[in-house]
Amino acid sequence: MLVKKYVDMLQQKSVIRTLSEFATARGKEIGYENVFDYSLGNPSVAVPEEFNETCITLLREMEPMQLHGYSQSLGIPEVRQKVAESLNRRFSMNYKADHIFMASGAAGALSHAFRLVAQEGDEIITFAPFFPEYNPYVNLTGAQLKVVPPRTEDFQINFEAFEEMITEKTKAVLVNTPNNPSGIVYSEETLKKLAKILEEKSKEYGDTIYLISDEPYREIIFDQQKAPYVSHYYDHTISCYSFSKSLSIPGERIGYVAVNPSCKDAEKMIVMCGQISRGIGHNCPASLIQLAVAENLDRTADLGVYETNMNLLYDELKSLGFTCVRPGGTFYIFPKALEEDAAAFCDKALKYDLILVPADSFGCPGYFRMAYCIDTDKVKRSLPALRKFVETEYPNR
Amino acid sequence: MLVKKYVDMLQQKSVIRTLSEFATARGKEIGYENVFDYSLGNPSVAVPEEFNETCITLLREMEPMQLHGYSQSLGIPEVRQKVAESLNRRFSMNYKADHIFMASGAAGALSHAFRLVAQEGDEIITFAPFFPEYNPYVNLTGAQLKVVPPRTEDFQINFEAFEEMITEKTKAVLVNTPNNPSGIVYSEETLKKLAKILEEKSKEYGDTIYLISDEPYREIIFDQQKAPYVSHYYDHTISCYSFSKSLSIPGERIGYVAVNPSCKDAEKMIVMCGQISRGIGHNCPASLIQLAVAENLDRTADLGVYETNMNLLYDELKSLGFTCVRPGGTFYIFPKALEEDAAAFCDKALKYDLILVPADSFGCPGYFRMAYCIDTDKVKRSLPALRKFVETEYPNR
């Protein structure tokens, strides 16, 4: 007999997946270039050429067993060292190699972070709007994901609701800034206030509440700002990173866990990651990819296109009368739908070949997400369709 | 508070790891070339050059977002198709792409196989001698690993003991042939008898008992034989493969799950693997590595050195009077120690710079493992040390 909990999951269909499949099917009818597909958060810019060149140099010059041989389960020591140095250089931290665990992308990193601090019966709190995959990520550890309702005026944290939800069962709080789906960057003020509450509650309950920071969009920041580095504000922070977006290599599945050196037992937590891996069958990223990333840590793909796209969309949405908070980063924008039922709204948009994602599963009903990691040309061509959609379907808004 | 079950695991030190660290330390004193390190099962031959060339061609010629972009969580469809075709060609099977799930090495493949069919309260049976990592692999799913004692005369299956251990709780049987640590290949007769019992017991209990076949050594076979393909003998077989040994690319972490097309719900099981991945944070192998492997499926590294080494060691061990079954494949040999306590035996060997692994943790006390994935020159140089060790320490054997 097959294990029921996984069989049951086959029934649940992701709305993003469904819409993306619709877009692909529609593309076969009218040409995909004519489908304004804002459904998927897939990077649309090329990897930096230097990354490919590094791979080729490694393949040509490195001794084969050194290049392709078994790496340590925590990651290649030199790679971990270089990751630590890059983080220290860019975010004024003091990581050592011992604080870094190489993971196969953000899912791999988070799966270790959750298991470090939470198990059956425990709770992890996150904030709406949130990436819906957090549900299986957390709930299949045996712990439970609790979602704080959104603060829709600016998508910072709804602290009042948060303080009501935090209990002795809360072992960790999960943040994602810059945020998927809102595109919002948590302010210093937000992070300081969050840290203060976590310190107080940890003291009150006599048990550390950890902060797990999922930050794959850390490098996609607009207006020449810099996103506050979450770990700066709270010692007990476990940062989870993926190179998918910054280097545009999502298929290569590489990221890491970085534990704040001031966190109690920080080095032990990294060694524990290796034990967690044994249980879940995680393997550290491919050696070739680890070594190539290590030579390109301070580099990114040409991410400017996302800001260009954001500005085009934001201006058009505002001019059409949408309620919309201006994103500070990522490649998402998160406006309020023009009717209460965002699913109905997005359904009507399909007639105009606009693929928008209703945000019910993101914990924020009445809103929708646009992932603008697409060609700027297509964004431009989508604007008249957006206008036509709004003016035809909502003439009296 | 950190999760206790993983903290506790930090106390348990693997004997293989301890010995390997000893070998490294001793190597720093006398030169590693003078340490006869038979501790680790790491491939010692180079990847086929064609593999590296395929990587370089992909990096030079493929469109970057196609090469490095998100792949489907079950693996790249064309890669799965090619894996199916290669298996069909070589083992007369009838797999389709829908029966293949790309995994990050054998640990990744097994972690999915176990979760498909077993959970909390269930049991999985395997046969001694066995790879000790099966313990955390199985036990951390919540199911329990049960080990059938060895049949030491030939290291085929001890069916009498097996039939006593199989119960309604048994959801799967795990085999590893060619076997780590014995080097033995299960005969057709063994596999047919095993299948017969599984069919009868499945019928008796009214529930399928699955056969999980861990076969990373499938391609390392001696005497120009071919290892029987396990899935041929039993419909409900889940084959788990890794390219680590056949292509000598263990660091690249790539393998797959192949479900026998005649298994009930075979296609559904593969889709379930994608759901299991969400829970354990597994990511399919790096795109570049998937695409490169797909072009080299019928190729292997030059594996002949392992047979050369085996013959040298086997002849010497026999001439020294060891009880030893001749390996049919892998790069392991598994003699009986010259005293009851194999740990004491291996400890004495250290004085001769011979690093041998006692087999207590393999479920076979009194035996030891030699991993001869090392240079043939070193094997030759180790023979006098082996002779001196035996003649000095066991003069009256």
C-alpha cells in the first residue's frame, strides 16, 4: 500500500501550476509570445558568462577525482570558506566556514533549518502574504505552520496579530524579505521590532525562538537600496539562501544555510545539518556547481531588467486605479484585485491572455501576484491588454 | 532548543570515518602513499573524458536559461526518457520516462523509495552484511530497519531467518547486489526464491511487499559476468541507482529511481516522488549534470582496475589462509578476521599501516571489509605488509 499522505497530496493542484499550464496550452494556439504570462517566478536573464567559463576551466584543468569526487556532506570546505568571506565582506558579518552548510537550493536549506529547531507538536510562524510551498515544507516535518494575517497597507509585519499567535509552542519564526509575493523589503524598523519581541518571548518561555530567514531575492533590490541583512538584527538567525535568482541558475540547485556566529551552538547546528541530511536523503550540491559558484560569489546576472519591468507595471497599475504597494525588490508585484474574489478577477483576465495569480493560497485573499521575470518587450505589449481588461470588465470602478 | 534526535546522532561516530581520519593523520607522518588505506568506498578512476566534453559542449552551445533554468521536480523529461531507453536496451525492460525519477544520488533515491511505501510503525527488512547508512536512512522516516543475519558460507540470503522475520508490518525488503560490503552478487536462484516468498507473503497479508533494490555497483562486475537485473524477478521492484561508481562522479550527486512498469500504480509512484521531495527538501540533480549524464548512459569509467585489485587481494588472502568468498563485483572484499573480535584484529593491523574496517556495524561480527578502490601499485605494495601482519600477529593460525 502506498503511503496515504503523499497519495492525498496528488489531489491538491497548485493554482500557479494550473495557470502556468493554461499559459503553455494557450501559447500553442496563439504563440507563446502573445500570452502575457505572469504566473511563474522563473528568472528570465542569462547566467553571467563568467560562471560558464569557470565551469569550463574546472572541467579542463582540475584533476578529475578532485573535481568529481565525493565532497564532504557539509559542502566543500574551501567553498564554505569563500561563502563566509563573501557574506562578511558584503554584510559586515563574521562568519567562518564552520557556520556555512551548502544546500541544494532554498528548499534544501529550509528543510534543514526547520529540522534543526522544530519537530512533531511544535509550531513555526510566518507572515502573510507568504510562499505557499512553506506549507508542505514545514508541515511534513511534523511541526505546524501558523500564518499571521497580512498588514495590507504596506505588507510589513502585523505585529499585533503576531503577538497574539506566539506561544510556548513557537520554536521558530520564518521571514522572507524581499518577499514573494509582495515584493516588499522589511524595513530596519520592522526587523528591530521583530527581534525585540523574539528576545522577550524567548526569555519569557525560557527557550530560544529562532528566526529563519529565507532570502533568495536578497540581491534583487530596487532604487539602489540595500536590503537590511536579517541576521544583523537577531543573533539566533538561520539564513537560507539560494543562487537561483542572483546568478540565474535555478536548475543547478545550489544554496546554503548560514547560522549567525553569535547564535548559541552555531557550529554544532551546522554539523547537525549533516545528520539531518542522512535522514532526508539530502545531498549537498554537485561539486562542479559548488566550485563554480565559489568563484562567482560577488557577481550577479544582469538583474536590472526586473526593476525596469516593475516600474512599467507599477505606473500602469496605479494609473488604472489599482491599490498597490510599490515593490522594493524581487520580480513580483502584488496589487489588490478590482473585485473581492481575486480568483474571479484573474479568471476574467484570462480572456485578455493575461495570466495573473490570485493570492488566496498566499494567505492574502483579494490580491493577486504578477511575476514580471519576463522580457521587457512583453511587459510593454501587455500594458494595452491590461488596460483593455480593466476598462471592459470594470467600467465603473 | 535544538532537536534532540539529531543532537544525539552527533555522539555516534562511524568506524569507517574514524579509520579514514586515522589514515589521513598517519599519511601526514609517513606520506599517504605509504598508508594502505582500505577504509573508504570512493571511486579511484577518472570520469570518462566524454563526460567532461559533454559538459563543455552544453556550456558553450546551449541557451543559458534552457541549460541552467528550473527543471521539473521529477527530472528533465528528455533525460528521464533516455534513462528509460538505456535500461530497456541493456536489461530488456520496458520502462518509459514516466517510470523514472531523477534523484541526487543513491541517498536521494532511497529516501524517496522508503517514503513511498513505509511510514511510522512499518518495517523494512534488509540482509546482513549491509551498508550501515541504511539505519539512519530508514529509521529517520519513522519506519524501522530489521536486519536478517548473514549466510556466511556464500553471503547469499539466509532465507530461513528471513521467513521468520517477515510479518504484516513488513512493507518492503531492501537488497543491495552487487553488495557493499561483501562484494557478492545475488544469483538468479536467490532472486527467484526471494520473489516467490514476497509474492506468497503479499498474498497472505493482502498487501504488496515492495522490493527496493539499491544498485550503485551494478556496472562493476567481474569475470565478464552480468549481474542479474533485480527488477526482472519481481514486479513490485523499486530500483535505486547512482552514477557515482559507474561514471566515477560521486561528487556530482546524481542517480534515479526506476519503478518496474508492471508494478501496480508505477506511474503514480513516480509522481508521488515529487510530493515526497517537497516534504524533505530534495531537489533533483543539477541540470548541467542531468544533461551530461544523459549523453553518457551506456558509458562507464575504466572499471577494470577494480577486478585487477580484487584478484591480487583475493589470491593473497587465500594464500595467507583467510576464509573469504570471492567477490563477483564492487570494489570490496570481505574476509573473516583471524580472531573472533574483528575490531581487535583491525586494530592490530594499524601497526602495519593497514587500514581495515571491522564489520560489526555491517551486521556481520568477526569479518572485515577492504575497499580496494585504490591504485593497483598500492595494492601490490600492501601485500608484504599484509603478510607481515598475519605472520607476526597470528603465527599459530
